[in-house]
Amino acid sequence: MPKLLPVISLHTGNFSNFLLGYGGTCVELDTPEWFNYLRKNKSFSVELNGKRFTACKKTSINGFAYWNLKGWDGKINHHIYIGKSDQTTNEKIQQAAIAMFYRCNPKLA
């Protein structure tokens, strides 16, 4: 069975700025707890308009950790850079998710 990743839902509502996970995970974005989560974990999901994308931690050849958003349009895997761990903020995640949404749904652009 695939691992169920914690999710950030980028719609308006009470939990739009939170990472919600199974087993009671609830982390507000852009807080010390959020950046601690990024240091300790390798992935989470981002949901926008019914589409779900996966954010994955990667390591550059220079040794720093950065986050990448992955999406699938039915044919091709797409990747969008979010930023280094300390720059992976709510605003950057939203920008990457919107760009990924349109990249995976070119008919909507």
C-alpha cells in the first residue's frame, strides 16, 4: 500500500495554511515547526483545485537540500523548483503549485 503523505490544501478555509497528515499531524506553514518538519522529512503533498502534486526533498551536487514539486499530466512527469528548505514558504509553495496546475492542464491556461 502506498504511503499516505501529509497534505497542504491550497484552497480558502480554516486549514489552508496548514500541513495536515494522518495520525494527527497538523503543522502551520512558515513557523519554526514547519521548517523543522522540512528538515526531518522527505516529502509532502500539495492539493490545488482537485489536483494533487508531490513535493520531494532533493540534494544538490553542492550538498544543500532543496524542494521540488512533481506533477503528472498523463504523459510526462513535470518538476518545478520550490526552493531551499529555509525558503520553502507558503507563498513559494502556492506559486509552484499554480504553475504546476497549468503545466499539467495546458487546456486551462
